[in-house]
Amino acid sequence: MQKAEVARLFEQVTMAYPNFTADKEKVLFWHQYLQDISFDQAAENLRRHIVSSTFPPTIADLRRPLVQKDPEQHVDYAKLGAETKERLHDMERWAAEATPPPWRRGGVIGD
């Protein structure tokens, strides 16, 4: 990321957080820690931060790796619900068919 891009991020931060102050020294300081990440990553992290926090972001907030959703990884909630219902039915059946241990049947261990 370039220094001018850090300054662009600061423009957004000051719009969202009026108490945040941006100056040339702060841009240079933050640039040291943001120069190895892309502007797009930092901008997306800033967008997510703005909608979820009442406090200005830190350098660490903007450095977070973006978690990408795998389009192949679709959650089929109907299938999960059906599988859960089936498993609960199996557990009820197993409980009904279970034989109590010998000491509960009045027998002695080793019979």
C-alpha cells in the first residue's frame, strides 16, 4: 500500500469517526505497518470495522486477513435438519432397545 492510499483510508476514518485525527506523521507511522498489504484488503477491513464498531480502527484491525467464503461450500440447512431428526429418532430407538446393566437387572457381575 502506498502512503497516498493510507491517506485515503484516513479520509474515510475521519468521516466515520469525527474524533479521529489524521496528520502527516500518523500517515507515515501507519504506512510502516500497512505497506505490505493491499489497499483493497485494508479498505474492506475498514468497511467491516465501521459497520461493527463505535471506536476508530487500529492498525491491527486493517491488517486482518480477509476470510473468503468458498462458493463450493454451501450449507444445506434442510439436509442438516433432516439428519438431526433422523439421529434423534435413532437415539430414542437405541434407548428403548437398550438392555440395562446386570446390577440393574438384579444379576451379579460375572453371571
